[in-house]
Amino acid sequence: RMDDKGQVSEDQAKALLRQLYNQKTADKMSDRLVENGVVDVLSWTSLMEPEDFADLCPSTKVGQPLDVLNAEELDALMAFYRRGHELATEAKAMGTTLFVDAEHVRYQLAIDHLVWVLQRKYNATVSTSYPVVHGTFQCYRTDAFKRVHTDIQRSEKFNYHFGAKIVRGAMMESEREYALANGIQSPIHDTLDDTNDCYNHTVEFLVHHAAAVTTQKKTEVLFATHNKESILRAIDAMNKYGIDRSDGTIAFGQLYGMSDAVTHALAENGYKVSKYLPYGEVEVSMPYLIRRAVENSSLASGATEELSLIRDELRRRIVGF
């Protein structure tokens, strides 16, 4: 049982490890995790290696029975991590950023672990001056703010730059349907207002954190949103906390072909802003784009305004006024 600092004693940690793993792996992990006689949850989740999953004991019951990976599944897992390292290596060599997108909640922990592994290596303050790898946080999740806060603590503990992309999320219905079908609590906020509140609260928190960083660790955040209220809140927070709009600490992003007026306004006023261009086969790309449109329900009301702006610009170019 963890204490209020998220720690367990060395003896407690060893006892749990011996339930989860064979003796040799349990001892190896204990040596890796124990620090000053305790193990904290940040170390536990961050320092597990992909190959550790191969040594899970199939008879273990800690909360629920564990599914042990077979040889084919373990190969796929190792390929997952290998490809992540290849992409991060190339991004660092090119001096650019790698954004790792989010997925369904049931897959997200595996993606998060990949991000933690990559960030510890490629965002390390001893080897780079900026966060190469950015994870993604979906604010329609009820635990989103807690996860952001925990990941910042993790970056502080392990001395790497914090990089993140903040989105609302695009799989509300399927997440709720999955939770209902499996008899588990829905991980998604009940209402759009709750999601918006979470997003805006996260915006304020991260801008304040970025401004408060006084160590060599750097924070960079991309607010990927078409929502004008959230963008304005981020701008207000940047002004309040003294963040330079041009230094890249805070940036914005919209989908290519959506909310172009918002993107242009941000760019013309000196903010860092990107257009996100998804591509791929039609049967994969179209469902993705439809989910993005559903995610950004405010686009429906904003379409009329955008069409009006387009007409005004065409008139200006054709007739000169």
C-alpha cells in the first residue's frame, strides 16, 4: 500500500515484484527501482523495460489475472519500441520535434510508457536543449489533469525537458460504448462543458508551469485546438505570466483546411502556429478526419463565419475592396 507520497517500502516492493515476476527478474527490478529504501510510483512506471513483460508470471493475480505475452506478441512489442527509438533518433538529428499521438484509453498506457522511455533518453537535459519527444493528453478524459501533473513530476525527477500536445479527444462515443459493454466506469467526462473546463484548466496550469521553470529543464506545449475560447485563454495566460509569443514555449495547431482564419490570425500576430496535415489511404484517413470534426463540434457554428471571411477575401482580391 502506497503512502501519501506515492511510495512503498523496499520490503513491500520486493514482495509485490516476487508475485509478478520470477525470482531473477524480481531481484533485478528491485535493484533498479529501490532508492533510499523506498520505491515511488514514478520510478515503478518509468523504469520498467519492454523485455520485463516477458518474465511476468502467468499465475499471478494482482487485482486481476495477467495475460503473458507470447513470443509473437513480444516481438511486436519490441518492434513498437524499436520504431519509436528510430523516429526519435531521426527527429533529434534533424533538430525537430516528434509528437506521439494518443489512442483509445485501453491502449494508452502502452503508448505512455513508450513516451516515458523516449523522453528520458531524447529529452535529457544533459544531451539536448529542448524537448524532442512530446506526448499527447486528451482532456475529455476524467484523469487528464492528474496525468499532466504526474508527467511533469516525472520530468523533474528524471531530469528531462517536458513536451506535450494538448487535445480534447475524438473517441467519446466508442469509449463510452466500450466501458458500458465491459462493465467499467467511463473514462470520459459526462459533458462537453466538463471537457472544455478540463482543457482550459490544463491550459492555465501548463502556461503557469512553463513560466515558472527556473532550472535548465525546458517546457514546450502545443495547444492543438480550433476552440477560440481556449486559444484566447492561452494568450491571456501567456500575457499574465510573461511568456514571449515568439520563443516556442507555447504554440498552437489546427488541422489543415480547418479554422484557417484562426491560424492566420495567430501567425500574423507573431504566435507559433502549425497546420497539421494527416495523410494516408482513404479508408484510414476519412474516419480519422470525421473523428476530428466530431471532436471539434464548435467548427459547425464556425463554418458560417469562415465562409464569410473567405467571401470577403475573394471580393477584396477581385474587385479591390
